[in-house]
Amino acid sequence: MYLDFYRLKEAPFNVTPDPRFLFFSAQHREAFELLRYGIEHRKGFIALTGEVGSGKTTLTRALLASLPDNVHAALVLNPLVTTTQLLRAILHDLGCEARSRDRLQLVGQLNDYLLRESAAGRNIAVILDEAQNLSPEVLEQVRLLSNLETDQHKLMQLVLVGQPELKARLARPELRQLRQRILVRCELHALTADEVGQYLAFRLQVAGVADPWLFEEPAARLLHRHAAGLPRVINALADRALLAGYVARAPRITRAEVERAVKDLGEWL
């Protein structure tokens, strides 16, 4: 509805993790570069944590799209799996058909695959999303996978992506062996008020608007306050504010449109 009115080519504030819309704040850029460094330099275990809606999924999708051709990556989205299911999911995402339901045989199959890929000069990365929900048994299996290595480097880089609860889980004494193996760690925090204004302008620019500073500064700061700086909530409120602006035929988004969006969505955020 509001796309034509504001001369947009596409919706700027969808909540889907489209890498084109990834706004590189200083912290997002640092996390992105750390993740790439950990994978390309075969650091074994890597952890990315952040609050719900802070942009972890979008960041990991952008990471996957940026990896060099010699890196073969798998993305495991379902954390509610058994150890056997995890191994089968990893093999499946790497393009291998699991030949057994026995855990030890699956580990052997995975090891053989990793050795072949390493001999061919390829690097394997596996991203485990929502890792805070992995059971202790599965986390222990993940730790054991780090033993798949040559004398020179790790055969597989494992990226644990999760909410702040993941840090709390890894702090448990029984997981200290896994915690000590995580050599690269990064964390996403909420955007600042200044960054929210830049975030809005960036996404509007990607969506094709002529004037990316469509949100007036007081409107952007109000949006920051109500969204607590979290990109997912910012997207929801900004989208509704644009709709309110269209209904009011407002050439720019003011505090009034943001207040309308907060009124409409407040209890759902």
C-alpha cells in the first residue's frame, strides 16, 4: 500500500533475514569479521550470542553468502535434536546421505567426508542456530566433533549461534571443556539512538527510496526508545509507521506516525 506512495521498490522493513538489508553497525561489522576470521583460519569453535531480534540470523546469512568458494557450509536450524539426529542433519546439509542410524558410524562417515574435503583443499563450517536450546548430551557431542582434526588444523569449524542463555549454559562447570575450546567469541547488543536513524535510512535506501532520511530525527529517536534498539522490533514499528504515514498522506514520518505504530503494536512487542 505505502510502496507507491513513498516510491519504494520493495518493502524496507520485512523481518525475513535478507542479507542485502544487513546494516553494519560497528558491532555488527566486528562480529562479521570475527566470524569470517574464525572460519577461514580454522579456529574450530566460534560463538555468536545476542538478544532476541538483535540480528544474529541476518548476520549469519550474510556470512554464508560471503564465504570463499573453498568453504562448504551447513546450517542446522532445529536445535531440538538428539545426537544422532544432529549428525544426520549435518551430513544432510553437507550433501551427504547418512548411511546409518548408529552414532559411531555416523561420526566415522563424517570424519571420512571431512578428510576427503581437507585433502581437496576445502574447509567445512557448520552453523548451529538457536544453540541455547541444545541439550547437554548434544553439546557434548558437539565438543567431541572438535576432535576431528589433522596435525595442522581442525577439519570442521563449528559456529554456535544463540541467545544470551547460551553464555549461561556454557558457563556451567560440566561444559568447561567445550567453553575452553571456543577461541572466537562475539556478541551483538542493541543499536544506539544514532545507529537507529542510520539503520532506517540504510534499509530505505536498499529498498529504493529517493530520500532515505524519510524518518524525522525525533521519530527515529522515539522508535529507538520503544524498540529498545532491537532491529526486529524496529522493523515491525517502522513498517507500521510507514503505513500510518500513507494513511495520513504524510510526506515524512514524524513522531505522530511512530506513536500510532506503538499504539497499534505495543502489546504484541
